[in-house]
Amino acid sequence: MVHQLTADPVRLTAKPEPTQIALIKKRMQRATVQTVRDFIEDIGVGISWSGGIFKNDHLKNKNFIQASIVALDFDGEGALTPQQAIDRIQKYQITPSCWYPSFSDDPQGTRKFRLVFFLDRPIKDQNAYSTLMTLFFELYPEVDRLKDAARFCYGTNSEGVVLNPDEIPLDDLVTVLRTHAISKAPLHKNRHKTKGGKALQASFADCVYNNSINSKHSERKVMKQRYGRLKKNMKKNVDWDKLASRVKVFDQFLNGDERLRYSQLEGIATNLAWMKSGSRVYKDTLEKFNKKP
């Protein structure tokens, strides 16, 4: 797949001054890249870039068209190394496409770098992009927490590393990130609120899937209405043994008879999040089997 992005044709040899940012954005224009290796070579000569494309090449959220390349910016917070960042998501069988050091990276001190993901299809909705980044922040609290689809990244004057030449399935990535996020927090206590106070859909990344399957706005409104009904379930006590006797996959989850796929874990987690003590049961079960040799 040919990936479209927006890039500055001018090569930089060092991190630019803040006064240069507006000029860089003004110069940026649509470009294409076919392989991760080509990308690493391009940004390795100091080319600034954005993984999205925009109307008239103007990097503003309102002009966002799509993005099939996503980057995480590690700016020294939390003292995470590139290998630690890679290992964290690889334990979920997801390997990033590449990583490269920032202009101000210090291999002997504070590490500053970017982790890049080439997706198997573009995200075509700004809210979907923002939600995907929010999921990444759950896995990487150390990352620079910018959800702006119109942001751009500087290139580098050092050599980057190709980790995975294949495109990463968006469905698999979202499933892994959702499963991790659900397992780490009692979701019903702060159920998916945006800064505007609106409840999101009944699962973390529905807007990504709505974008993928072309759901209509009216269908998303139904999901918001369902949110109110689901809250009532949290007040009811649950007979977990009875539930296991009726739902085979839940019985397999509780007893660890076989390893479940991430898509199955996601389904279990999303349902348990709406049951009284469901989040605790989910986390306790994961921890129990994670401790097994």
C-alpha cells in the first residue's frame, strides 16, 4: 500500500527554533512513501512530516482527510528507552514499524525518540484519530500526550531502525489497546468522558470502527442512549459461577483452560466493565494466570 503523508521538502540538521514552525508548516506538501525503509531514509535527512493529509495541504484539524501513519513522541518523560517502549507493545504481539531518535536525543542520558506505526488502512475521521491516540496514552503514559491530528514531527540527523516492514492491522492494534486500557482501570467510575462532558460510545474505540464500517450518525446516537441503560447493570450482584456455566468463553477465561485471543478478551472486558465488580474480576483473573509459570 502506498501511504500518503505531508512533508517539508527542506532538510534540517538540528531542531529548529520555535520561530521557524510557521514557516515549516507553510512549506509542507503532500507526498507518498511505499515502504518503512523509504520512510526511515527520508526522515533520516531531517525532513519534517505528518502522517496525515489535509485539504490544500494546510495542517489544521478542520482540514484533516486521513492518516495511515501514526507516531508516538517520547520526549524524555519517564526515562523510557526505545527498547522498553518496543517491548511493552510487543508483549501483545504488535511490533511497531520503526523508531528513530529525535534531534535532542542523548543515548547516554535522556532518551528522546519517536515510535512509528504504519497502518493497513487509513483513519478517515478526526475523532477516530484522537480516540486511537488516547488508547496509546493508556499504554504509554510517558508519551507526549498530543491527540492533534494536525501535528507534525521533526525528522532526525541520526539513523532510525526498521522494526517491522509489514503494515499493522488497525483492528488488531485497536483490540490490543482497548483490552489493555479496560484491564487497567475501573471504567464505570469515569466512563469515557470527553473534555466537553459527552459520553463516548459503549466501548473505547467505536469511532474507529464506525469510521471503518461507515456507521451513520443516527447509529452512534443509539450507542449513547444505550450507555444510560448499561449503567443500571452496575447495581446488580452477579453470580459468576452461573454466568460461567452459561457462557463457554467466560468459563474458559475464569478457569484458564486455553489461551484466549485478544478479540475474545476484549469482548469479555467490555462486558464485565458494565457489571458490578466486573473490572475487579477481570483484573484478578488476568493477574492470577499471568503469575503462572
